[in-house]
Amino acid sequence: MQVISVSQLNRYVKALLEGDKKLASVYIGGEISNFTDHYKSGHLYMSLKDEGAVVRAVMFRGSASKLKFKPENGMRVIVKARVSLYEKDGSFQIYIEEMQPDGVGALQIAYEQLKKRLAEEGLFDESRKRPIPRYPSRIGVITSPTGAAVRDIINVLGRRYPLAEVVLAPVLVQGEGAPPQLIKALKWMNSTDSADVIIIGRGGGSIEELWAFNDEGVARAVAESRIPVISAVGHETDFTICDFVADLRAPTPSAAAELAVPDREQLLSQLAKMQMIARRGAQAVWDASSHRLAVARSRRCLTSPLFYVEEQSMRLDYLTRSFVHAAQSHLGEYNRQLGAVSAKLDALSPLKVLARGYSIAYSGDRVVKRVSDVSSGDGLSLRVSDGVVECTVD
């Protein structure tokens, strides 16, 4: 009979599992439970389960860092994994190399998770939104220098409000290099005070092409901007995290330009109306002031100054009488209450009880309550209503 150690057993079973080519790379679908991601190592620990079974799983940091979304308990996923055994405690588990949501795309889940987290932090709150200046002198534009968006923005700004200066910060608007450039441009415009309002955005595209504007770093840079930011990403139906964090969301880059500046023609028309209103208003103010002066001059307080003093003196007399009456009323009520309480206390006085023929027997300082409290020959003090009688127990 050959006896092997526990370590040898676990090592042997592990070798069997890892030697099976079918188990070296399997696709498994299940629901995440017991998810843990707080270890400094960066590894993710969880279980995958279905209606009939559960298996432990681990995803090492190298694979976990490539995830576009954060796994959560209850999420259904499809994983690519290898099957093995953890020798130390003999637990059968899988080692996940890739993970995809079951049903919804990874980018969409990442978008919803980040949106929820930033909303809980208050980055979308209307209370922190800054107003867009009505008459900006410099418009910062952060977008691709070659796209249609920058041309649309410049054309609209030139037509509506040619007084404004356009400050362009050329950046990439898609790909891995886009988020760092967007963040750098936002920080540069704030540090140099280059604009009164910033338009950040690009034309439409797929979720992958717009993903730079769903980057957490970009969202926080927009939220931290001292200069108000208008987000103009994609078409009217496209929504990004940048749209929710920005101070104002425009459906298109052209619409962002319209929201950033007033219309020159409207301003000229409003100015003409204001001039007419000002003239009419000045005349109305003159007429109203003349009328108020005439009314004021006819008031009794000016024609008979002592009338106001006499009227206030009469009011003071009335208030004095009311105060005295209220004080007397309250004092009488308090006297009645005091008399009632005094009568109750007097009825409960021990002296009243003694006056009715009762007495209290003392043996020294002790009140005699029972026959057993005294013995024959003991001295007693008998308290009656008008004094004390000294007695001896017989």
C-alpha cells in the first residue's frame, strides 16, 4: 500500500486538470457572485454560478486591466478560462483570461457604470453647473483641426458674433491618444485663461469612435474647469459622459456655437427696441414722479406735522391700556391657581390629621408602628395637636 501526502495528491490532481487540452481554454457562461476587487495585487476574485452549480474563479491583474467594464455581483458574463486546482487549499477553480458581458456590450456597460458612479458623486448636479457668459469675447474650441465640426463652429461664430475671438486647441478626438490630449487642452485653457467659454466635441460616430468623451479623466477635467464648458459630441441622439458633466450640452457642434454666442442681428434689433423703451420709460418716470410729488405735498403729515405725532400718541395709550388689562388678568389667574394649590397642601398637612384626634408615638427618634417596636418600661413621646405627652409603656 502506497501512502501519499495531501500536497502530492493536490499536485497530481492539478497536473491532471492542466494536462487536459480541453480544459486549457474553455468558454463558460454564468452569473458573478462573491465578487472581490479590493486587494492591492489588482487580482479579481469571484464565483460563477448557474441554477445548479458554482465554481470559484480568479482573474489576474494583467487580464483584469484590459476590461472595459467593472464586473459586479449578479452580472451575467461569458469568460474564457483555464481549469486548474489551487494546491494550497485544494480548491477547484478557473483562471479567467477574458470576460465579456452576456447580452450587452462591454463599452455600454462601462458607460452605464461610470455614469452611475459620477452621478452619485454629484458631478451631474445642476447646482454645480456654471452659467454661460452672455457676451463672451473669446471662444475656446477643443476638437480635431481637420474635422467638419471645427468648420461648422467657426462658420456659425463668424456669422452670429464676429466680435468674438476663436481660440482653437487642436486634438485627437478618437483612439487611445485622444483622452490625454483632451485633458491637456482643457487644463491649458484654464491655466492660461484663454477663453470665456469652451466648446469641446466632435462629429457623430459609433460608440467606439466617441469613446474618448466617455473617459473618466476627461469627465473630471471638464468638471474641474473654471471656464464654463459646452459639450458638443456627435449628433442629437448621441449622449456621452462629457455631455452630463459639462455646464451645457449641445446636440451638434453647430448648435454649440449658437449657444455660446448671441446673434448679432438680434442684438441690433433688441438695441433699437431698448432705445425706444428707454425714451418711453424716461417720460413715464417723469410723469409718475411729478404725480407722486403732488400727492406727497397734499398729505396731512406735511400740511399738519403734529397730526402724525398725535396719532401715534393715541396708539401708545391704547397699547398701554391693553398691557395693563392683560397683566391684571394673568395675575388674577395665577392667584386663583396658588389658592387652589395651597388648599390641597393644607388638606394633606400632618397637623390637620393630629387636630382630628390622632397622635404619633415616638420611641427616641423612631416612630412606633407596631407593638413589637417597644417593650415594657420603655419611654414614649406622644405627639398630639398642641404638644407632646411623655409616657411609659406598661
